[in-house]
Amino acid sequence: MTKKLAELSKLEFNDHEIDAIQQDLEQMIGFVDKLNEIDTTGIAPLTHMCVEGNMLREDEIKGSIDNATALKNAPSAEGQFFTVPKVIKK
């Protein structure tokens, strides 16, 4: 079963790794089976882990720094912009 899952996932494992994954999967399935033994009659399913809604802060206008100050410690800048090394080659 584990080899089939690895094949479907396009993953490659050696025999030792397959055995370790098989044991992990068996433990997970055993845990889910143990959870199925719990009587949840009368308990509503959770839709959120927290009863409170989103705790958002108010937007506040705060002071900012000018471009010259922001670029003062930049390792590389051009005009009013930071410059960074190219990481994607075409």
C-alpha cells in the first residue's frame, strides 16, 4: 500500500524509508480509529476553534520616514528604490 501511495505521489523512497512510512501510517490510522470510539452524541461540530471573531486592530496613521533615511543603510539603491540581485533567469 505504501509503495502505491508513493508512486501516486510521485515520491521515491528506499526500502527502509518505506517501512518507516508504513509504521507512521499505521499509527495515524490507529489514532483515527481510537477517536471513532469516542461518544460524540449531542456535541455540535466545530466550525472554528475560537468563539470570537477576527480580532482586528483599528487602522492608525503613524509617522513614516523619508526615502533618503530608508535607503541610507541599503546595501544597494538606485534613485529612490532598493535594488536587489536578479534571482530568476529568462
